[in-house]
Amino acid sequence: MLTLASKLGLKSCQADITAAFVHAPLDPGEEIYVKQPKGHERQGPNGKELVLKLNRSVYGLRQSPRNFFQYLKNHLADNGLHQSQHDPCLFIGRSMIIV
């Protein structure tokens, strides 16, 4: 891709999304509960150990990559880019291409 951009005289840049998976919400209706982290355990009024309900994806969930890709795809579509029919990781806009 960089060779093609250079050959055609296109500008290219790179980006990284820090903690990418935590930006993606869980699927609607999906409920995931996890144990409390060690050292931060609290008990409920009945003396039982509490659990945490996730609002967003976290690293380690099997569905986190899919949830993040869906979040990214929706965000790019909202900003005028459409997904290629030939490569699902290629998004095309009026003045940019995102791979």
C-alpha cells in the first residue's frame, strides 16, 4: 500500500487507537459479568462477593474484536466513508482511503 501511495504521489499516514476494544459497546441485550479484580473485592450487604457488569468490551472477550470492528465501521460510515465490496477492511471516502 505504501509503495502504491508513493508511486501515485498520495499522502499517507498511520494511526493507532489506544485501548481500542474499550471504545466498543457490547451488543444490545448482551450481559456479561466478571469477578472483581484482586485487591479490590467488595462484599454486598448479604456478605456475598459482588460481581461487575460490563458496559463495554474489554480485552480477553472473544467478541471484542468483532464489537470494535462494528463500532469502527459505524463511525467511518457516519463520516462519509463506505466499506469496499471486495475487501471488508478497506473504507473509501471522497478524499481518502482507509485500510
